[in-house]
Amino acid sequence: MKKIEIKETKLSNTLNVVSRWIVGLVFLFSSFVKGVDPMGTMFKVEDYMTSWELFGSSFEWALPLAGFLAVALICAEFLVGVMLITNAFRVLSAWLLSAMMLFFTCSTFYDAMTDLVKDCGCFGDAIKLSNWETFWKNVVLDVFTVVIFLTRNHRKQRRMERDLIVVVLALVAMVVFCVYNIKHEPVIDFRPWKVGNKVVTEQEELNVIRYVNKQTGEPQELRYKTGEWDTAWNAYSRDTMTWRYDTMWHVPPFEVKADGFSMMDHENADHAVEMLTSEEGTLIITVYDLDAVDEQAAADMRKAVDMAMEKGFSAVVLSSDPDCIPGWLIDHSMTDVEYYLTDATAIKTILRGNPGYLFVRGGVVVDKGREMGELKIEN
């Protein structure tokens, strides 16, 4: 079978270099921001396993492999990026790149069509893209991938030892980097809960009413402060021939700058703003998996609560398990500790540790860590 490739010319060689650098840098960046937080990548892999189905069956059986697959994906991306930039194993890197881009393009197209997973996590927490933005990003990279593949045999050089050293060093470096970041919090924190970030912001408290023009479909939003009456609201509500009431919502005076975060009590009231903006400070002990907390970790949680009480600030437990958390606190001698509930994903976004410790004062993240001893908290 005749090989499909572009004839070697100065232009084709230039296109190859440009394409390799563009795709290589994207792969290096993507693998780095994932490698900074391998557990975040693992959580994303788990999302796909529980959301996607094949012939009516999900991939939940493969959940124990999520951690390995996350690190394997990060290392594969990093290796391909390094090989493209250094021009190592030119033919092999072209084939690997083509296979990966085929998989990425097909999977992101399916994701964009179904919207089963809202964020593919291709750039970790560093850059958030919609599913369609991710797909079109891959389409653009596919153009450069085709150029790389069709020029893979140009200027081949026999330098096996040099290429092998490059690949081995790159693999070892990324594996060590991933292992370190699995055992610790990410060395670079791209999340909303980065130490020093203000997670609660003030805004003008408003009521908003939306009407829709029956003829044109044009929406019209009316905003007015709480306690004030907007005279325009009365005019729109009376003109039922032209305008149709659509919806109404309240804009609170404070906004938590973390998607999906809440602190719900057993009566379904949200205490997030209250806890996060406390001037005395709040120690939030996060637990996304109660079954994975051993006796020593539970004892450390008790000590952390006692320390918080001695220092004069609040300590609460934030869990995602409404059925088990009350009994669990009783079993571990923490009946005096208030608990709140939120989504497991929201907890994992704050800290990768289970449990984890977050100290917030006045809406600002003061410190956090997987061990209470890691925190530097002053009265």
C-alpha cells in the first residue's frame, strides 16, 4: 500500500516544525496543569466512568483504575509533547499523536452532543472551556496533527540513544511530579479556594423580573433594589398584549465565587455566606468520603475541633453524606460539632485530602491543608 505523505520541500519542513511546536506546547501545557493536580484529573475520569455508557452499561466497574488512568493520560500527553518539541522518535510520535487526537476529538464531540460531563478538564482548573469550545479546539489541533503525520518521514535521523534518554527522563520527571502532587496539595493552585483568594464578594442586592416580548421574543429585565418598587414593573405587568412574564429571581448581597458550593443544614438552609464571612474565622473540616476516614484521621479531626474552640473560632464539618454524617459524628465523639452538607464535587474542589482542613476569615481563604498541623492560624 502506497504511503500517504507530503513531498519533502522547504515549505513542508517549515509546516512540520510550526505544527510540532504548536501541538507540542499545547500538550505540554495540558499535561502540566493536569500533573499539578492528578487527583482532580482522577475525579474527572470518574465522572466520565459514571456518566458514559456503552450498550446500556456504565464504566463504574473501572472506577478502581481511575487513578492509574489519570496518571497514564498525563504522562502520555507529556511524552508526546516532549517528543514533538524535541523531534524525538519522529514517526512514533506522529502515530501516537494521531491516535490520541482521534480519541480526543471523537470523545469531546460526543460530550458536546450529550453534555453528560459539563467540563472535560482538558486544561485542569487552569482554563475552563465549554464542551463545544473543547471540541473545536481539538478540530484546530487536528489540522496541525495531519500536517505532522503527513511529514513524519521528512529528515529522519538515526539518534536512538538520544531520543531514548529524552523519553525516559521525561517519563520519570512527570511520574515523580504526579506522585508528589498526589501526596500533597497541588504546588500551583488554580482553584477558587487558593490561599489568599477572596471567595465571598459583595454586590448590590436586587430583585430581577424578566418579561418577554410576545411578538419579537426579546427579553426585558427589570432590576430594582429590595424594598423599592419599580414603576416599570407595573407597566409591563399590565401590558399583557405585548409582554409575557417569564421569571423572577433575587440577587443576594453576597456571592460565593465557587460554582456549586453551599453549606446546607438539616432544614435545607444555606449557611455558606455566614460561615465564610465570619470575622472570628471558621475552620471547615471537609470530608467527601466518610468510609475512607480511619480512626487516626477521626481523632485528628476531634483535636482540630478542640483547638478551634480554644482559639475562639468556629469549627464545622462539611460532608456530602446526609444519611451517615449524624451517626458518624456520634460514633467518633463529635456530637458537639455542627455539620453542613454540600455536593461531593464541591468538597473535592476545595481540598484533595479526606479529611481536609480549610480556615476562612472574612470571606478570605487564610490557610488550608490535608493535616491540621499544616495550617498556620493566628488569633
